[in-house]
Amino acid sequence: MPKYQMVFDTVNGEVRHTVDIDNDERLEGTLDEILWELKERGKVLKGNGEPQVSCNGKVLDFGLPVSRQGVYPNDVLRVTTIAMNG
């Protein structure tokens, strides 16, 4: 199974996490599990918006497998939040 490096922008600073993501697996379920794990360890994303994942400057679609979005094993996926207006 391909491994990816995820960097989370948390209130405690950057947290790096290596994850296995199957070629057909979508980000939405995987990210929810990882964010829950981090929260259990006291690490939460900075900001009050929705999570956003980007790789090489491109925002990824949670509904598509990363392999179909030009992301390769060992690429760094950056997890931040989208600022909410209002």
C-alpha cells in the first residue's frame, strides 16, 4: 500500500504523520480517521474552518482517490483549514 507524508497545521505547530492510502481509497474517510486520532492525542487543526488537503500547491478533492489526482507515494500532503467567512 502506498505511503504518504501528511503535515497537519495544528494549534501546537506542524505535526507530521505517515499514512497508508490504498490506490482506490478516497481522502474523506481516511482524513476523518486521522483527524480523530490526532484529536485523541490533543492535536487539533488551527483555525475554525473545514479541513483542506493540498499537494504541490493543488487543493485535492476529498471524493477522488489521491492516485487519480496526480499525487504519488511519498508526496507531502498538507492539511490546513479553509477560512470561513462571516
